[in-house]
Amino acid sequence: MPRFDCFILFADMRTGSNFLETNLNAFAGVTCHGEVFNPHFVGYPNRSDCLGISRAVRDADPGRMLAALRAAPGLNGFRFFHDHDARVPEALIADPRCAKIVLGRNPLDSYVSWKIARATDQWKLTDVRRRRQQRIRFDPEEFLRFWEGMKQFRLRLLRRLQDSGQAAFWLDYEDLRALEVINGLAAFLGVQERRGALDDSLKVQNPGPLEDKVENPEEMRAALARLDPFGLDRVPDFEPGRGPRVPGFIGGRRVPLLFLPVPGGTEVDLAAWLEAVEGGAVERDFNRRRLRDWQAGHPGHRSFTVIRHPLPRLHEVFCRKILDPGPGHLPEMRRILVNRFGMKLPDSLGPGYGAEAHRALFRDFLEFLKANLAGQTGLRIDAHWASQAAVLEGMAPVLSPDLVLREEELPEMLPALAQRLGGQAVPLPVTAWRPPVPLEAVLEPEIIARVEEICQRDMLAFGFGRWPG
């Protein structure tokens, strides 16, 4: 039984996919049908159908086209670019019977080639005597969009292949002239034939140095120097993906308002505020079905969440969940911090507990967090100190909040929000909780800098400045 019953060639414009298609089609029994899912045509320009499937039928049901490709004699496939029908890769990537080929090229070469092809309207070349030449103007912003689209497409593809436990055949533009690579691709596809020579009917359209093809090479060099192709400025992110935390959502019964808590301090106060707006009990303990029912029963509903500056958030989490062994703390995590990480946490917070001891313990907790958030402890990343950006990302597949409010905005924003949705303009209640040592007593430069280092993701994502702002 053949290993594959179809194939998909992931590529992009000006990566050499036409040349690769020509050489795939040179193998007996192999047919690449062009850009079958291009939104503007079917397979090739001016073509209205492929394998008897019209563009209208394809658009209405891509599965019909995929079924036709599988049913056709031999091994059939197509080229797929990042701006083609997004439903198609989802249907094929998880299917081990579909072979995946990934073709790439230096994005700058692709961009310049694309610009020349657009300017000359020459997308293929079979006779070098008819080659059209034109220098193009490098547009930094346009190139960045072009590059970003290709890069994100490749990253998503790689991740989906990894998640599905499959391997693709990867090759670059420079590999296309290597007969051994093309024969290796045939072996990957399960084709027995080996070619003795390449089909070179398609010619290289734009040979020569890159700088000879652009009108503004100095501007191009300057723009490229500002890019970060190696991700040197990227904030490292070792946090696992988080779930949506639907059971923690809190909704009004009368007022169409839904609170999506981000663990780390404001949950109790906001729940009490919503109860005051309602004048009674609120909806809790949601699951996804109950959430859908609540949404359907509250037309015009609004959802909101609250984010905090990382410094007061982590200090409150430390005090309430780790330091104080009272109600609501994390007993297992507290034991681990004492036994494995050597934190000298007191059994109780007596009158002798002061600012100096508090600062030392908070520094120790921050050292643990730095390792924990970097995936170096072997312990779960608790939601109370997970990055707020990760918590919001986890909510997104189920529900993205209409409003992301900041803690300092609540006294002004919450009463107006409640009133707009038909509730009373209830002020935010004054929290009864007080830390054993005020935050101001631990505000030393070392601690402030360490929190900013640990919480880079939130600092950048939400534009937090140095505390106190």
C-alpha cells in the first residue's frame, strides 16, 4: 500500500515552487495541480476548474476538491501559499496519508523577485531572450509585512506538524537545482522512479547580485540593519499555555456583565462589587455550556477583566498565598518552598515580624519565581503568578474580554460600566485585606529591578512603567 494518497507543497510566491512543480510532474504518476486553493483561480490563472471541481464548489466545500485529488489516478497534490484557503491545512496537517513538502527561500530574494515580477508582469520564463528586466524600489514597510507573513506561516506550520507528530520534507530554493535532492523527494513520496536530469525548461528570471536589482540599495541596507532576524530582542517565554478558567467567571443575573478574573489580587473585591451591582447573588461555577446559555440569555452583554502592575500583584500573592499560612494560602507550595528551596517562612506572623525579614523573604520568593517562570523548577506555574498575558491568551479561545481595565482605573470605570448596562453606579468597595508589611517598605531598587526582569512579558505587553508610576 502506498505511503501517501496525496501531497501538499507549502511554499510562497517567488520561492521556486513553479520549478519544483515542473520537476515533480516529470515523475511518472505524480501530478501537482498548481495553486488549487488560490482564492482568485483554480490551479492556474484563467482556469475555472480542477479535476471537474469548479471554483464555486471548491469554495463552498474544500473537502470535495481534496476528495477528487485523492481519487485521481496516481499521486496528486497542489501548491499552497499562506494567503490561500485557511481551511485546507487544518484538514490535511493531521492526516498522515497526506505528504507535506515545505519549500522556502531567503525572504529578501523572494521580495525583490516578487516586486520585479509585478513590475514586468513576467511570472515565468522559458526563453531567456524574452526576459524582462527592471530595477525596483525597496519599500521597508512593505518588505516587513511580506517577511512577517511568510515567517508566521512557517512558524504555525512547524508547530502544527510538531503537535501532530509528523515530519515534512523541507527544502530551500538553493536545493532545487540539486538532482539528488529532487530524487530524495521522490523517495520520500514513495515514488520508485529516479530522474537522470532535471527539467530546466523554466529559467532563472533575475540572476545577478541583489543590489543590482534595486534602485535604493543604501536604504535597503539601512532598513535590514534595523531588523532582528534572530529574535535577539524577543522576550523569552517558557510558560505553558493556560486554560480559559471558565469556572472562575462571575456573571450578573440581571445586569449583563461578566467578570473574567485574572488571579492575583482583585478577584474578591470585584466579586463583591458585582454582587452589590446586582443587589444579590451572582452567577458562578460556569462551564462552557452554562456560559453559552448565559450569553444567549443576556443580549448586549459585556465582559471585562482587570490587570495589575506586576509589583503589587506579586507582593500580594506572596503575602496571601505563601507567607501567611491562613485561609486561602497554598499549603503544598509553601511546604515545597520551605523544604526544597530553603525559604525560612514563619509558622505565624507575630509582632516580631518586620520589614527587614519581609524584604529578605520576598527577595527569596522572587528568585523562585524567576526559575519557575523559566521552566527550571519542575513545578507547575501557578495561575496566581503566571503572566497576565498568558492568562488572557488562555481565555481567548473561549471568550476575549470586551474591556481590559487597569487596577488604578477601577474607581472611575466600574460605576460608569454598571450604569451603562442598567445597574446602579456602585463604587468599588474598599478592600479589607492589609499586607503584614506595606509594599512601600520593600521598595528597594534591587527588588523593583528583579520584578521588572521576571515580568518582562507583562511589562512590555501592557506598557507598565516603573513602580510607583
